[in-house]
Amino acid sequence: MIKVLFVCLGNICRSPMAEYIFKNMVEKEKLQDNFYIDSAATSSEESGNPIYYAAREKLNKMHIKCGNHTSRKITKEDYQKFDYIIAMEEKNIINIKKIVGEDKENKIYKLLDFSSDPRDIQDPWYTGDFDKAYNDIVKGLEGFIKYLKERNEKL
Ligand code: 4NP
């Protein structure tokens, strides 16, 4: 079982989008039993709130179903629980480390580092561009699946 935690600032836009898109991708490949997938925030600003409506609308339009996830802040325990902690931008990584401590087991990654276009994923909460966020997230997730397959992770 590969345990993956997607992380962004508020856990109402990018990281739950990544969570549901990735769940959809692994279901399509019938690999869902091999994964435990969740998402979390680096801030408690939106704690308890559901995925933002514009993120949900974009996922609905792409026929990706959303669960009833509500925002939660990442905890120190998450570092032990998960195998991959995947951030959306560099700032997230700095903030994750403030909460979980040093990344001694090299579990913390940035999503687009798995793609051929490594960079931050801009926050659609500020840009309003949910199409771009969606496309970037898909690009990163496709790279992540490829990475897992190349590493011969038990899929
Ligand atoms: P996210 O976007 O990090 O992609 O979930 C944000 C949503 C809300 C806030 C910040 C970022 N906020 O500060 O409320």
C-alpha cells in the first residue's frame, strides 16, 4: 500500500483537486487497492471547510467525482503515516517542514518535479485560473505515476 498525502496552503483548492484527480487516475487503472490517498493544508485558515466551489465545478466538468473531504491541517504524525508528501509549491515545503521537522526520510516532493516542467503550481484561489491549476496538477500526477512505475513500486 502506497500512502500519498497532497498538501497546499488551504486544502480547499489544489490539494483536494490533486487528491480526487489521482483517485480517479488510479481507479481507471484498477490500482485503487494499492493506494491510500489524502490531502491536507499547511494552514488552519480553512479547517473544516469543504473543497472550494470553483474547484469542485472544474472537477465535475471533467467527470471526476469529489468526496466529502473537509480541510485539515497536516500534523507531525502524518510524516510517519505517509510515504509521499507532495506539495504544490516551494512555500508549502518550507511550511510542511516547520510542522513535521526535517525531511529525514526524503518523503517530501513538489508535484511538478515529477514532470518535465518543474515549477510551482500557482494558487487558483488568488489567480482564479482553475483550468490552469487542473492542467498542471494532471501533468504532475501523470509524472508521479510514471515515476512509481519506473521505480517498480508494488502497483
Ligand atoms: P489552496 O488555495 O492552497 O490551493 O487550497 C487557498 C485557499 C484558501 C486560502 C489560501 C489558499 N486562504 O488563505 O483562505
